[in-house]
Amino acid sequence: MTPTTAGISIIVGLCLLLGTGMPIAFALGLAAITGLFLDMGPDVIYVITETMFAGIANLAYVAIPMFVLMGAIVAGTPAGGDLYKALDRWLYKVPGGLVLSNIGACAIFSGMTGSSPATCAAIGKMGIPEMTKRGYPNTVATGSIAAGGTLGILIPPSVTMIVYGISTQTSIGRLFLAGVLPGIMLTAMFMAWALFDARRKGFRFKVGSLSYSLKEKLATLPRVLPLLLIITGMLFVLYGGVATPSEAAGAGALLTLVVVVLVYRLFRIRDFTGIFGSAMRESVMIMMIMASAELFAFALSSLYITQSLAATIASLQISPWALMAIINVFLLVAGMFLPPVAIIVMAAPLLFPIITQAGFDPYWFAVVLTINMEIGLITPPVGLNLFVLNSIAPDVPTKDILWGALPYVLVMLFAIVLLCIFPQIVTILPELVMGPAI
């Protein structure tokens, strides 16, 4: 079997398995095992467990469940609601202010979780009912949160940046810094579109019951500021070289837990069973996908599929920007079918030498790749954020969620173009803080 035939067979088999509704981790693993069995025979049994375990046996991956736990603590307690209320009270007079509050809450919540589904679920549970109650159309209510939730994998700390850093042997601290300005830029672009859309559709809410005094605005800050200080402190120790990502994530999760317990007086065990159960489920799901994706990548390599593809791409007589356009199309299509973690584990080691040989900065590429993955989170058929919103707002038709998210897809595509024209948006902060990349 030639590498081309083997590659087509495995990809088609994977698509068929995903089409049955099989969990992504199992589909990746089964497709990989089938391909390896055809190549190695029964001896494949000796490499499955070792390869999968080696794929996740990295101390740096400890940061992932810790960041997930941080998000679960905030989402599963009144802390998330207070964060949302604080933004709403300060922005309620702005046309479309509630949409801006949702996007802003998503951006801040992203700094506590590093996870898009967690961000989308936490803010969506509070934001969608509130917006529909105030007369916002379903498309506006769900689209803004679907898009805002994607910021969870760009704004540091980011789970996907951790996976990219480990897969490509690049600095996770530098990757986090690289995502700061693009994350702020994309948040501002989302807000700009939301404000324009609100003015265009005439959303000017001046309901008397929504008037807040300065005292009421300030009342929410004492509960929100400790969480913001934890994020700031965590990022400071990361960028200052005081702690590793795993250490910072562990300390951040512990401090968040302590703050939530003391501020909201949550002293009963049953208050935390749901929090730790939710964090465990999401962490296990992510790690299973990563282990299966590692096995899938090993299968592609063993069958010389990745080597053949790399050689084909390298032999193309095209400009670096044409090559980057092809890679972006590949990432966009892959993002429609696979979660970001799986794509990064499989594709980053393959694409890394290609983009560096073409003269592109690997940290800049990490941000471009992440925005592509963000687009995949809100595009069918496997847009994870769409399914999250569908589960928390079952009364909203799926087509309304899709139409609401579409403008934000275009905004993200425009953001990629801006980063291609002005790569300094990504590179300037890492160079200022950590010096030029070696």
C-alpha cells in the first residue's frame, strides 16, 4: 500500500467513524489501530499502550487539568455570575451593552480557564437567558457567546498553546505572551462588530429598572477583583520565570478555590462534588483525545504518510505566502471536523519544520493556527461551541446559532489577514519581555 493510498484510507475511515457519532478519541484511536494493524499485523498490540501513554506522560501537561479546574470552580460557583453582573452594570447604558458584557466576560473568563467550551458554557448559561429576556434576537444572543467562547484558546493561559509548545518544543511562556495582544485585538474586534450590529438594529435599552448607581456598580468589584488579581499574579510568575506553567496553574487553581470558599462561604462537601466532577470529565476527555491523537500521528508516521506529505509540500515551487494560504485552508477544513487539541498534536510536528523553513516565526504561526482552530469551534459539522450552546439553550434553533456566529467567523478571518500584514502584533510583546527568540 502506497503512502497516498494509506493516507486516504485512514482519513476516509476516520470520517466514517466520526459520522457514526463515535467519540472523537475513540474514532482517532480505532482509525490509527486499523492502519497500524494492516501495516504491522498482530504486533501492533505492543505499541498501542506505550505510544498512547508516552503521548501524555509529560509533566507540562499537568497544567491542563489545573486550568480546567480553575474554570470549573468559577463556573460552578456564584463567582462567574458576579463577574458577569459587574460587567453588565458598567456597560448597561451602551447600545448593545449586554452583548459587550458577554464578550468581555468571555475574555476575562478565558484568562481563568484556558478552555473554550468551559467559557462558552459558563457565560452562556447566564448571558443567553438575560439577553433574550431583554429582547435581543436569538442570533445575537447565541452568536456573541459562541464567538466570545472561542477566546478561551487564545487568551492566556491557553490549553492549546500548552499542547503546541510541547508538540513543537517551543517556549510555553513565550507562546502565552504571543497570544496576549492578538487576544485583546480579537476581543476589541468582536465588540466593535457587536456595537455596530446593535446600532444597525436599533438596540437602545433605557429601561428604568436597569439603572445602576455608582454604589451598585462598585458593590460587585470586591468579589471580582481577587479573581482578577489571581490571573494577573499567575501571568506575572509565568512571564517572570518564577514558576513553570504547571506550578502556576496549580497555584492558581488552589488560590481560586480558597477565594471562592472564603468569599461565598462554601464549606460543604456537596458544594464541590459537581465542580471536581466537571473538571475531571473535561480533563479526561482532553487527555484521551491527546493520547489517541498521538497514536494517530504515530500511525501516519509509521505508514510514511506524514513524510510523503511533507516532501510533497516542500517540493512545491510556490511562494511562502501561497504555502501559508494552503496551510490555512487545511487548518480551517480540519477544524470543522476535529477539536483543536487533536489537530495540534497531529499537525504541529508536521507543519513546524515547513513553516520555519519558509521563514515564518513559529510563535506567530501558533497564533494564526489558534485563530483557525477558533473558527472551527463555531463552524459545522463538529463545532464544539455550537453543541455546547445547543445543550444549554435547547429552545434556540440550531440555524439561529449558526447565523449568529457567521459574522464572527468573518471577523476572525479578517484578524488572520491583519496578523499576516502586521506580524508585530504577535511578536512585539514576547520580544520586549523575553528578548528575541533563539
